[in-house]
Amino acid sequence: MSNYGNKKRYYEKGVRSTIELIKLRVTVGLCFFRKIEIEKEESEVTRFIEEELRQWCISKGYKFSVRKVELPRYIKGHEVYLLQDTRHCRILSFSR
């Protein structure tokens, strides 16, 4: 279990594994780079995940920010086609 957030409320294995995977990617990535950006669908990132990552970054001394963007959708086949639809994403930025 995590040291941050409400332990009794979130037992879902998918949420915990997502948080731990992001923490691992950030820890390894910041060893080599000054800034890391992770793009996630808006439906995948909840307020709980953002708050836990924010608290984790404060304890490690990292800077954390979240941006909401709309990116175009593409269909990949024999060629790449651009659809008129957009997808809502959140970009999680971590820096030293």
C-alpha cells in the first residue's frame, strides 16, 4: 500500500499498479533527463492519482504539473488517416 492518500478507500489493483508504474518511469527517467512528460487519457487519470503523485513529488523534491489538451485521433492501416474527432488527454509533467 502507498504511504499517501486514503488506504481504506482504494484497493483496486489497477489504480495501484498505474501509480506504481508512473512512479517507476519517473524515477528512472529523471536519472537521465531533466523533464519527463507522460500522456494519459483523461478517463484514466483520476483526482486520487493526481493527488498521490503530487504528494509523492513533494516528498522527493520534484516539480509536478498537469495540463489538459485535446489531441487528434488517427487511424493506422496501410496509411495514416486523420479523423475529425479529438481525444481528451492529460499530460503529467515531472521535472527536477
